[in-house]
Amino acid sequence: MPAESQSPQLLASPVGVPQRAGEPPRIDSAALLGPQGEVVIVHQQQLYRLRVTSLGKLILTK
């Protein structure tokens, strides 16, 4: 499957998460972080790690 076909799935609002026109996209954290509970984000050629803490909070580190 081409990469273009997969990207929109990440940006789509999950079922049951309402989204109004003009609002930023909503992404369920479980869908974003996956079973590992973390994801690496590339922003302006820098790597950041978004993960779930042991208390269930989100933390973004460089």
C-alpha cells in the first residue's frame, strides 16, 4: 500500500471523537502511541519522544 494511502488514517478522527470544522484534528492517544505507548516525532530535523508515563500522563522530551 502506498504511503499516501496510510497517512490519512493517522489524521482521521476515531469513532466517537467529534470534530468540528476549523478545529485541529483529534487523534486518540492509543492510536497514536500504539502498544508500546510511545512515538518519535521529527520536528524541524529534531527528534522528540512522546510517551505515556507510569501515572498515565503524556510527556514530550527531546
